[in-house]
Amino acid sequence: MTNIQYLLIGVSAIAAGAVNAVAGGGTLITFPLLISMGIPAVVANITNTVALCPGYLAATFAQRNDLRGQQRRLWLYMLAGVAGGIAGGFLLLHTGERIFSKLVPYLILFAAGLLAVQDTIRTWLLRSSQNPHSNRRLESFGVMPVFLASVYGGYFGAGVSVVVLAVLGLVLDDSLIRLNALKQGIAFAINIAAAIFFIFSGMVNWDIAIIMAVGALLGGVLGGKTVGRIRPIVLRRIVVVIGVLVASAYWIR
């Protein structure tokens, strides 16, 4: 790869980190770029997963105060997330490059669709959490849905936070702030489990992963400082449009 390509990857990682901090969906920026540079789809996906681990850790640490009092279900769902992340990673490694390449446009479009309805999901969750007549659901009921969402997260990852948040809203009766913090912890568990599994696969492009990890951290810091100045919905719409265009380009090709 050329220095210009590495520079573009670094810039895209910064943009992805900033977008993840403000609105989510940064994977839809970095993953298509890696493929456009000739990197095999499976390798691009695995490298992307490993590179984004620091960003998930930073997001979880930033919301640690909202996790107080949620230790039991945090560990319960993180264990489900670890199991699902490994299962999704296992499926990815055994899918094969040809099949995964055919699935890429559908996965990107699905992730873009999740981002498109994220505000609707958040509004529903907010109303549900403020309903005085809602009944507390058993936390154990959420283990299987969280596990299934985690399998998707380990397999592809883009939009997994939206899926997990929706699942938590269905099985838990709590405030949106606390559910969002719980979601961050679960997303981190999914990502780190899949990443550790991928490290031993021999399919991580470490030169790219290191550049992306540094860029994502920098972008996360920048995004965190500008989160109050940028409308998340604007960024989310841009990412959704990018996702749709990329998926369309795959189908045309």
C-alpha cells in the first residue's frame, strides 16, 4: 500500500471515531474504504473489528458513572456478549471470502437501516422508561436476545449498538441513560471478544489496524469535545446515505 492510502485510512479512522462518539455508525466509513483499496472483505472486517476496540473501551469508561447499581446485569449481559462475539467471529472465519463478499452489501444496508431508525428506537425507549405503569421484566430474559445480537456484532459489527439498545429496552425497565451505558459495556464485550478471537486467526492487517486504532482514539476525543455543537441526526443521515450508496455500488458491480 502507498503512503497516500495509509493517510486515507488514518483520516477515515479519525472520522469514524468522531462519528461513533456523536452518532454511531463509524464502521460504515472505514470498512468500505478498506475494501475499495483491494483488501479482502473478511480481512477488512476482521482488521476493522480489532482496530475499533480502543474506541469501545473509551466509550464504556466515559459512561462508567451510569453503570453504578447495574453490576449484576452488566456482567450477565457482558458474558452473553462475549459468547455471542466469539460465535459471530467463528461464523465469519468459516463463511469464506466468496460468500461473505456476497453478503457485504446486505450487511451494510442492514446497518444503515438500523442507524436510520435509531432515533425512533430512542424515542420509544424514552417513553417506555417514563411510563409509571410499566412492569419490571426479569433480567434473565434478556440473555438470549443479547446473545443473538452479539453474534451479529461478532460477525459484522456495524449497527450492533442499535440492536443491543433495542433489546435492552424490550427486556428491562430503566432510564434511557442507564440503558445506553449498559449498551456500551455490552458492545465493548462483543468487540473485544471477537477481536481476541481474530488475533489468533492470522488475518489481521496489523499495519492498518494500528493506524486505525490511533485514528479512532483521536476521532473519539475530537467527537467528544464537539458533541454539543454537532447535531447527531445530521451525521447519522450522512452515514446512512454513504451506506446506501456503497451497498448500491456493490450490487451494480
